[in-house]
Amino acid sequence: LRMLQVKLIVTGDDFGYCPRRNQGIVDCFLAGAISNVSLLVNGSAAADAAKLARRYNIPIGLHANLSEGSPVCEVLKTNSSLLNQDGFFHGKMGFRTALSKGLLNMSEVKQELKAQVELFRELTGHLPPHMDGHQHIHVLPEVRHVFAEVLEEYGIKYTRVPIEPGLHNCNWIPPSLMDFYLGVEEDSFNTVDVFTRHGIRWPDIYIGLSTMGKNMSVSNIWSAIDTAIVELTSKAPSPADPAPQGRTVTIELMVHPGYPSVPPVGGCGEGPDDFSQSWERLHELQTLIKPELQSHYKTRNVQLCSFKDL
């Protein structure tokens, strides 16, 4: 695998969630531990996050959110299929339930996604080079078509398709979470054709489910990267890709570093969730900035970059 050049995009998700998340992400970026961020425009500290990205020249894309907090589209804030009785988005599982019951209006989904792109542009001064989905809503049935249309309309080239090689062998993931991940994986497989048809691209490899929170470690990140590269390069070469040994492989590693949120500050309108208040965020931050992880990148010919460098 020595011949292989690896371009690794380490994306810090949920930028804009709260000031402590923002600070943790910036500290990670300045330490050379992440190379890209994904902004929640409905996050309580989104404007601050956009300022920080500009100040430190952090490559930034859009973390489209239809599941947590409040919509940014004015029209949808009061009366919309995207809201529960309390006037907030349905939640990670609630969104999926409402979708499976046919209760979500796709034209409202499109309206909100476009409003988030417009707000992103207003906050940052440019369109997002990449756009993915908070809690992986962008690969869900029906939503995937609308999401792809919005990206194509705005000329946003890159997204994320959360299919993680080796996920099935990760015996440390509790069954309930593994069921959710396998659902995300199946939805992702069914999304590939849709995104391809709309000319949307994504890195060769995605990693991030098996390395989240307390499960993150230097060795974990490395075995995930190695597993993925071996799987990718062992596939029979196709006419489109005649020499896998001599080419560049692109990987996105999804991470969630930050200092734990302190309520009531943070969130996307409802205050911060449990994961945001937990020590797991800090654990990710501390793991990512470890010098041995950085030196590992260097010895293995791994170059950190962002989507605009692909």
C-alpha cells in the first residue's frame, strides 16, 4: 500500500451547535487534527461559527438539518409537516417514523433545504462546497431525491454517503445502535444511483460510525482506514480505474469533537442533547489531537485536505 496516496478529509460535524462545540472544533483545526467542518445553520452559535471559519480560514460546508431543533425557513416555523406538536423537528428517530408513515411533505423538505443553503451563503459569503445530512437524513427514501435536486440546482458537487467498510465486524457497537447504523447503510446503498444520476460526488471511503464518541481511539481510526483501503484496493480493477495501486484514494472521516455543552446554552432551538453534554465529545477532541495520530498520517503518506482540494 506504500504506492497509494491517501487524501483524508477529517470533518468536524455540528459546527455552530454551541460556543463550546465551536471552540473545540477550532482548537482541533488549529492543531492540524481536522481539515474541514460541517455547519448547522440552525445551531444556536451558527453566526459565531461562520465568523470563526472566516477568521481561521477553515474549509466549511453545510450540515443540512431536518431532524433537530427548528427550521430556518420562516414559512415552515409555524405550520409544517416537518414539526411535531411542540413546534420542533421530529427528532432523529421521529423523523424516520413520520417519513415511513408518509406524513412528511417533500416540497416542505425542499423548501427548508434551500433555505438552509441560502442562510449558509448569507453567513459565510459563499455556497457550501459540500453538503451532508445531520443524523444521515439525506440518504433516507424520498428525501434523497429532493436533497440531490437541491445540490444540483446550486451546483454543490460533494456529499457524504455513509457506507463504512468493516462496520459489520465492529463488535463493540451495542445492538440497538448497530441496527440504526445498518439502516443508515441500507439507505445509503439505495441512494448511490440517485446521487450519481444528479452528478453528485463523494469520497471513495467513508469512516465515522465505528469511531464515534467513546469508541474513538488512535488504533481504531487506523484499523478503520486500513480495513477500508485493503477492501478498496483488493477489488478487481475496472476499465475506469485500471491502476488502483498508483492512484489517490480519498477518505472522509466524520468526527464530533468539542467541549461538552453546558445547558441551557446550545442546540438548534431546544437546548443541547445528551451526546453534546457528554464527555464523549471531549474524548474525540483529545484523541484527534494526539501526536501519534498525526505522525501516523505522515509515515503512511496520508494528506489531510478538504473537499475543495479534491
